[in-house]
Amino acid sequence: MDVLVTGASGLIGSALRPALVAAGHRPVTLVRRPVQGADEIFWDPATGRLDRASIEGAGAAIHLAGVGIGDKRWTDAQKRALRESRLQSTGLLSRAIAGLREPPAVLLSASAIGWYGDRGDEILTERSTGGTGFLADLCQAWEAATAPAEQAGTRVVHMRTGIVLTPKGGALRRLLPLFKLGVGGRFGSGAQWQSWITMDDEIAAMLHLLAADVAGPVNLTAPNPVRNREMTATLGRVLHRPAVIPVPRFAPSLLVGAELADNVLFFSQRVLPECLEDSGFAFAHPALEGGLRSMLEARD
């Protein structure tokens, strides 16, 4: 079937497109530059431009667009860009879907485990309450923006993604040079829980959710979250390097600002993929060490 994809040039989107093709689907990407082929559709969320007729007939939509959370220091302007890029694009796509004669059967819309806020040792599932703070508020508004599509009868899934591990980008790519030099280590006390997923499982979960009888929030995280001290020690072990130099809390705060550093590096989120597992999804990499070895040893 035709699958509309936004954010297709991003880290996750660029891995998703070939997987959709391999699964027998035809990805049709929404782009903000001039269209270059029949498998592209122009849209401009900032001005509300999207020709509804151009997306008629798609069987599904996967919405990944949004300014990167960790791309820049969280100034007032950057926080506004983070919010607008998500709410404008999600609202535009959802309203367009709602106006179709035959809306897509399913909309998989990106969200994040930031929805839960900083929760210490509490075990978090899709039944848990929402958190507080900028990122929690952003995720909650982001999910609410899909309401028009849901009201039109489309099955909407909010993909609350954790830390996506891939050497091609994101957190792991930033950490690898330091750990390969033997100067990596835990962040702060290292007691904070980190909920992660390999890129392979992230993409496989999306393909699974296209057909699964699931709606609402779904945590895209591996079933075995780890404390930061375990994550960094495991990465060092896989790379055959020591990981004993702790990173004091003030250091990343100086580089990217305290609010961003706290949300990304020091908040504790012990998230379990209850809905995903209940729907029959089987993780290829349920444990951190196996996931890291699968990615990193294949590169050697």
C-alpha cells in the first residue's frame, strides 16, 4: 500500500523508507522543497499548505517530522521552533486526513518518552500519568494535535520513542568517539534510568504497528531499560575500552544549557513497552549488550 511519510530525510525516516519498500509498501514522502518525483508531495506546515487531493488513496501515514530535540541549546526561540514544528505539522496532516473521502486506516505519529517527565525509579507503562516540564508538555500537546484524524476514524498510534541506538546518529554516534578513546563514563551519579531501543527494533515496531490492532500511546523502548552507569559500562565493554571517567553534571550544562542537558542526559525514565509486547511484537534486541554488539561489531 501507499504509505505517507513525513520527516523521511531524518535519522529514523531514512532507515524507514527502505524497510517499507522491502515489506512491499510504497513510501510517498512529504517534502518542503520542490518535488523531484511521483513519490513525493509538497507541503509547508508553517503556512498550512498541503493539497488534500494529493494524499487521497494512501493506506497509512507515518509522521516523523519535527526539529531535533538535541540539535541546539533550548533558547526561547529554539523551544518555540521545537513546539511549532511539531504542532503545525501534526495539525496540518491530521486535518488533511480528516478531510479525505477515504482517510488512511492508520496514522503512526511520533512522540517521545519525554511525555512521562523525570520519574526516578518508577516503572512507566502506557497506563502511567503524564509528567511535567517543557518536554512533557510538548509531547502531550503533540499527541493531542492528532485529534482530527482520530475523530475521522483513522486508527492513531502515538509512538513514544526512547533513546534510539544507531552508530549513524543520535546519542550513540556522539558517545562513540569518547568511548573509543577510553575517556567515557557515567553521567553524573549514573543512577538515572535510560530507556533505549535499537534502530532495527524501532523500524520493525513501526512496520508491526501498521497492521497491529493497537491505538493510542505505544512505548517504543526495549523491555530492559538500564541505569546510565550500566549503559556506559556496557558500551565500554563492547568497545573493549575503560568507561570509568564520570561526566560531572555541570559539564554538559555548560555546552548545551542546563534544561536540555537535564532532559536528555539526567532525567530518569524507566519505561516498559507493555502495549507493544501485548500486541505480539518480538524484539530482536531486548538486551542492551546484544543490541550494541549487533551494531558495533558488524562495523569492525
